[in-house]
Amino acid sequence: MEPTRIIPISSARNTAGAQPSNIVRMEPDPGLIKMESFQGRETLSGGDTESAQRFAGEVKYVGYFADKLAETLGMRRLEIAIVEDRDGQTAISTGEKAGNWHGMISSNRRSIKQVRESLAR
Amino acid sequence: MSLNSVITSAASLQRLDGVAGVMLFKGRNTIHRQMPFSDTRAENLREIIIQMLDGYRQVRRKMHQVFLEFDGGSLLIVTQDEVVMLFFLTSRADSDLAASAASVMLNDHAALLHGAPTEQQPASRPPADGIEELVVTSPRALSQLTDKAETTVNQWGAVRQCVEGVLGKVMGRAQAANLIQRTITEAKISDPYRLTATAVRKLAASVIEQVPNTSKRRQLLGELEAALEHLDL
């Protein structure tokens, strides 16, 4: 028996009609924002325009200081950042490729453990 | 003014599992430092964090907490006004417990820390009798902090939206936001996200109770109650 695969609902189907039983199509997380870098160009996807812009700004600001902190600590790179202010929480996680980030902006505050779990999904 | 009680509390946080280092500072005044590397490196770290928090302050963002996980360890910054409690954590640490305990510590010593200077203090001269005061940390100081540190986060964000929605029926959005903020200030609540579920419910009701018209107030309280039930609060 083939293992069950979970793939985004937005991804292309191979054949119209039949859906193999081992594939479960999931709705993408509506709050998830992605920032990807390709050949020096940055693209933002997910979230509303305002959240996406705020997310990009936070990634750049935190990324700048994280680089300096990593150098001081003798570490290589930032993996997760969770920034909390009076108005809510911004969660950022690095992608597999350098320059790619994903995360979310929320007016509700969750514990670090909960945020890490949702970023890992 | 002696900061020994603050230093005892800050130092006791190092006893939490997975905490490799702690540093408490206000501006350029390092109140307590116990880091697993040189003082110069620790001071560099403090300078970078000050710059980062200054940037947020310039755009009027009131920061509570910043968690940065690197490939070899994590930094947890818990801040209140100009005071910063910094943790250097290993993967074994319970970051939420550390954050909550630091928050409790900063609240407990808020008055003392408020009076602390922000500029670097000259190294204290040895006392005339040659006997230095020893600041002792104890497991008791840590248990006092962690006992209070149970409430880490709550649903205040969602509750606030409910309150704004209910108030939106009788006043404008800005007026509602002002009323909520005024109620929080009057109740002397420094961080509504750290309240217990009961206290959040009480805070939400106390905002609505400021609506002057009795029948509208009763109706809005009923609507708030229903909304909070929906949130399982």
C-alpha cells in the first residue's frame, strides 16, 4: 500500500478526474505569507497586501540584526524569529533556500511552542 | 538604591532547564550578566540588541518579546520599557516558561528598575572594610517566579476584536479603540495578554460597562457574553 501524501489543493492535478486514494488535498493556510528570492527579485505571496508588506519589512529588519547577532554568537543562520509587540505577533521561518522565508502576522498572540509547531507544518 | 533583589531574581532564572546564559540591562547599564562567553562578546550582543529595539521604538512599536532561533541556540529578548532581559537558550529550554518568568520578574521589580540609570555605571569601588556583599541566588527565588509564570498567553487579541465588534454598534472604531485602551490604563494592566482567562473576561466586561445608556449596555453585555462563549473563554 502506498503511503498517504498530503499536497496543496492549488497544485496541478496530473489527470482530470480520478484522484488516487493515497493523496489528500489540503486547503493552504490562508494566513501564510511567503517571500521568495529569485535572481535578485523578491516575490511575496499569501496574506492580504498590508500583512504581506509588513511581513517583508519585518523579515528585512530582523534579518539584518540576526546576521549581526549570528556573527557575534559564532552561528551560521537564523531559522525562526517570533516578534511580539502590543498589537500582535509576527512569525518568520527560513525556507530551504537562502533568501526564502515564510510565516504569518497575527493579532492574536500564541506561545512560542504553538508558533513553532504551526511554522513547521 | 540597591538592585540586589533584582540581580538575585535575574540570576535565579539561569537555573531554569536549558538556559545557558542571562543578561539584564537597561540601556547601556548592565545590571546582571552571566553569559557563557567573554564580557566583550556579551557587550557586543547587548549593543546590537539595543540598536534593534531602538529601531522599533523610533517607529513607536511597543515591543514585548523577540525570539530568535539560530542553528546553534536561541536568543530570547523580553523587554519592558527600556529594561531588557536576555536569555541565551539551548534546545532543551522551555522558551515560553523562560519568557513568562522574565515577564513576572520585570513586573515584580518594575518600580526599582524604573529608577535604575540607563548609562553605563562605573565599576564599584571595593568597600572600605574590604568585605564585599555577596548576592546569593536561591532555588526559592526561582520557584517564586515560575509559580507566578503559569499564564503565558491568552486570547486577548480575539477578545479585543469581539469587544470592538460589540462596541462598533454604538460608537466609531477609533472611539472604541480609545475606550479599550483607557480601560486597560485605568486598570493598571501592563500586558493584557498575560492575564488569566477570568481576568480577560472581566476586562472585556469592564470596557462595555462604560457605555452610559443602561439598556444598550445590558444588550451589549449579552452580546459580549455570547461572543466569549463562542471563543470557549
